[in-house]
Amino acid sequence: MVGPSRPQFVLFGSSIVQFSYSNHGWGAILSDFYSRKADIILRGYAGWNSRRALQVLPQVFPKEDVVQPALVIVYFGGNDSIHPHPSGLGPHVPLPEYIHNMKNIAIHLQSLSKKTRVIFLSAPPCNDEQIDYTLSHRLEMVRTNESCQIYSEACLELCREMNIEAVDLWNAAQQIPDWKNVCFTDGIHFSSEGSKIVADAILKVIQEASWEPSLHWKDIPSEFADDSPYDPVGPNGTTVNVSKQIDLQRSANSF
């Protein structure tokens, strides 16, 4: 355990989570915003679906742990939505089971502590043509925008029923021009531009959530942020609190 103690934010999901620190990814963006404020913990498992996630949930989030996460951001659905393989193998999960799995994931996470908050990310769209070009020689799978939308809408409806905060990635990613060629590195995983959309949407949800205490980065004090005679000296001969300056710059350019 490294001190001082900070709030823990856990990113839990499939490859979109595991790769969220690559290509200026959304996980890296969140870690930057919450530096000196919260610890961002990555639990991403490429290729996984909601069925596999549910199987290991008690190991990833043990109920008996003394310290529980302040926030868990969950993403599963894209792999579940892949069309069934003729062999019966592969990541496809039928829609009713996907909804059941996500509901049980939410119930488990909400039971960790009274202050553990949860955000679900819905399945984003994809670029079918880019998938065929970049992945078809390695993977036998059919992943379409139509199926992603169905699983995205199911996730969002579940969140409404359970009063869970959600990010509608399927619609958010399509709000920019030429999104199919801008948002992805391979048709599925986010480019730096796509990750910025994801991070902005997550920060907006955190800012607007009626949580007590607030988990927005502006409302969490920076660690060891007191003025000090050891701070750098500015042109006027007085010290400059770098931590406060960084927060001011972020406030001017973000949620």
C-alpha cells in the first residue's frame, strides 16, 4: 500500500479498457486529470465478454476488502454483440444473457460499499470495412454497427432501470464528421481522437452526477498542494504553486 490514501477509480472491461492507455487513450487522459487526486486502476481483459467477466467478478472486486473503489467504470458489450460462430466457440453472448450478466455485475459492484459509484459504457459503433481490412486475416468474426447498437441500447435501458450512470458511446462517437475514419485504429479500438470523445463523455457524466461526495476532478483536492517556499519562483519574485496552475489550465479547457 502506497500512501497517502486516495480514492480508487477502477476501469473494468475488455480490450477497449485494456488498450485505454495506448494512443493517448481515454484511460491515460483520466489518469492525467486525476493525477494527485485519485488512483486510476486498470483491469482490462482483451477479448472478454460479460459472461467471462461475471465469472471472475469476486476475484477482481472482493467484497471483504477493507478499501473499496470510489468509482468503477465498466465496459462490456462489443464482444458480446459479435455474431455467433458456426462452431459455437467465440465471444458471442445472446442479448438476454448479456443483460442478465450486466445486471449482476452492477449488483455486485453496488454492494461493495455505500460510496462505491458505477458508470457503464455502452457498446460503441464500429467501422466494418476497417475491421475487414485490419483484422479479418487473424480473426473469424462478424461485428456490425447494427449489432453494436442493439447491445448499446440494451445496456442503456438497464442503466435507466437500475439508476446507474451511463455513457452512450454508440451515439457519442458518431457526433464528429467522418467518425468511421477518425475514431478507430482498426475499426474497433479507439484512436486518440476517439479516446478524447470517450474521456470527455465520462468526465461530463461524473460532473453532472448527484454524488456525495463529488468525484469530479475539480472537487477532489490535490495531494500536497499547499504553498511552499520550495515552489518555483515567478517573474514577480514570488513562488508559483504549480499544482494550482495546472488545475486552472485544465479548468479552462475541459469539463
